[in-house]
Amino acid sequence: MLKDKPYTDAPLIRKFDKHSSADFNNKLSYELWDNVFSEKDMNTNFNNFLDTYLKLFNSCFPLKKVQCKPKNKALLTQGFKISCLKKRKLFIAQRNSNDPNLTVYYKKYCRILMRVIKLAK
């Protein structure tokens, strides 16, 4: 039997705000950069700089999992899907036509559909 794992593929985000940015700037200013300038090799210096910078960056802006709520699609019944498809076709037809009766019919259809959707909620 398969177990449901709804949050295994949760996206990871970083939170950037004024407090975290100020903390990051503060930590950068207090960091000793001796290990960056101690070597003669530029590649080693760059790697030391990048290691120090990323260590501070990851400590101030940690990755956090975001839990996404599953969308409740119980509202979208087959009848609503058909009605929305008809509304889309009416929109395209009235957009490409100069018939004022078709425009009035489309607007009336939209109002009725919105009322029905609100009642269904």
C-alpha cells in the first residue's frame, strides 16, 4: 500500500527581510578576511572567499520548506467546467463579432454563471 506524502516535494525558499539583511551586513563587517588574502593562488583565495560568504549567507538566509495546501477542486464539477468552456467560446465569438445582441448575451451569461458559482461555494 502506498503512503501519501503530500509535502515531500515542498519547495524551499529563503526569507529576505530588513532584519536578516542587517544581520548579514553585520556578520560580513565583523568577519576576518585573513584566509582570503593569505594565499598566493587566486583560485584558493576565491574559494576561501566564496566559502566564507556562503557560510554567512546560509546562516542569515536559511532555506525553509513551504507547505502548500492542496487545492480543493470539489467546486469544479463537470457542469461548471462545461459552463466555463461555453463562456470562453462566447467571449471569443463576441470579441470577433460586432453583434450587440451577442455581447448582451455574453454579459448576461457571465452574471448568471457567477451567481451560480457563488451559491455553490
